[in-house]
Amino acid sequence: MKYEFDIQGKHVLLLGGAGFIGHNLALKLVKLGAKVTIADGFKINSVLNLISRKTESPDTSIYRDFLSERIGLLEGSNVKIKLANISDRFETSKILADHYDVVYLLAAVSHASRSNSEPIVALENGLLPFNNVLSELSHRPNTRLVYLSSSTVYGNFTKPEVDETDTCSPFGIYAVLKHVGETILTEMGKYTELNYSIARPSALYGERCISRRVSQIFLENAMAGRKLIFNGDKTEKLDFTYIKDLVQGLIRIGFHKNAKGEIFNITYGNARPVLSLVDILKENFSNLKLEVNPRDQATPLRGTLSNEKAKNLIGFNPEWPLEVGYKKYIDWYVGRNSNSTFNFTDIPQINE
């Protein structure tokens, strides 16, 4: 993938950047010649966090390996990692005292169910960093702020495909916080020098993810010989997006001149039935057992997010359909297991 803008030598900061999205974005930016710094408090993506939540996922030893690999890859790519509490105003101000061409705000509790069960934690790790960053960047027009929002801001989709002009009806702490952030950015852009862009991703999957989305949990249950459990409607669809496509979109939002002040759906742009994951998994795991239960998820019913705006305005070009991206994800798990056997439990896992 070639970009029509120069990234070589640009200074980029990823706040809350040690997570699934952040470390993949950082690795790609370095390959393109950027100088990348990650500032993270490791409150969410940490071994300690996994240990404290062991009852939610008995397979924590696997996720510890993923977290270690993230850090190893970042260190091997000369990404600068700063341990920082970006919920603290002083620490955030100190970090942003250096000049950055682009700042990605990725800090959040990236689980709808967990945000609802622990709203104060969601506020501390989402809204406080947001406020601190805006206080620093509202008068720096030469620094592009990229805010990672979510497809959940639309609420329950009222039609098969939505675009950025559709009305948002979010519910739940996670989606409401994301939409509040979008609204504040839009208004501040009218009255300050804030240079911002907003990304709305959907149903992400990819290597070293520990967020327990349905694509990850189905795969892990299949590898462990466990039953696949889906709490939802058999016809339910998601706009599955491979991490490499999201990273491409985030880079374009961060550096393209046309992205200033805009909101973009950054997805593959073609919702697929959730249970189509099972058909792909059967190519590797023939004896799958599936159990479908009534829906009890905290996330809204969704469909396709139109990415035409991103294609036309900033040249976004998703390259990973589900059959290709998910197969690559499966191969990564299988290959890793052959080199270092995963110790799965026999307890079926349900996605968050």
C-alpha cells in the first residue's frame, strides 16, 4: 500500500497505544519511516489486569504471551514506550510538551459490557484522557488529533447500511462516551484551532488481540475443541474489519489533508453473518459444535458501515475480505500453537 503523503521523519504519539490497535499501528508507522512514541499506563492491557480478571478468562496464560510479544515487537522496532498516567492532567501536559505531527487518542476500556459494569473505570480511562488531550491541543493547529470512536455510536442500525450522515442513537456507557467525545470535538472545532479527525471502526480482528471479540473466541474455542457458543440471532451481521485495513485507514486519517474535521467509517464495508465465521473455521477444524442462545450482548445490532466517504476523500482502500483476513488470523494461531503449545482449558468461552 502506497500513500500519497510523506510520513518519513514525522513524529507520532499514540496515547494508550500499547493495546491491540495501537501496537499494530505503531509497527506500521515505523516501517513507513515515522518516529513513534507510545504513552500508556498499562491499566487495561497488562498482565496484572489479566490476573485480576482470571475468572472471566481461564486462558490468561495465552494472553500474557500475546502481551509480551507486543512489547517485544515494539522494542525491536525502536518504538519509544513511556509509562504514563494520561488520566492525570500534569503527566499528559508533560508528554505533549514535545512536538508531534499526529497524536492518536486510543485510551479507553474497549468493551461495552465491561464499561457498563464498571462505569467509573470507563470514565477514568476514556473521558479524563480525552479532556487532558483537548486542553493541550485545542490551540495547536499543526498537530492532528485522531480520535478512535466506534460503530456502536449508531446504536441499533435501522437499515442494512449506514453512513456518517445518519443519526446516532448510542446506548450503554461505552457507546455514549464515544459519541460524547465526537460531539465535543465537532463543537470545539468550530471555536478553537483544534485539528482533529474521527474514526469509527467495526468488529475488528487480528493477531495478538485479547479483547475477546466473537472472531477471537470462536477461534480459540475451535482450537481447544470446545463448543462454540453464540448469544445472538442466527441472521445477525457485523462489518468484520481486519486490523491491517484499520491501520491503513488510521494512517490516512492522521496525515491526509482532507481528513481535518471529518468523521470516517473505517471498515471493510460489507457486513457478513456472524456465523459465517464458523464456515471459515471448518476448513481447519472439521468437528465444530455450535450452540446458539438468545441474545444478551451489550452491543447494538449492526450491519454494514459505508466507507465511501473514506474512499473518496482520503483514498482508503480496504484489502482484506473476511475469507482472506480471518484465514490469515487462523493460520497465525495455528502456527503459533505448533511452535509453543497453547494451554487451553476445557471451559467454553463466550465473547464479551
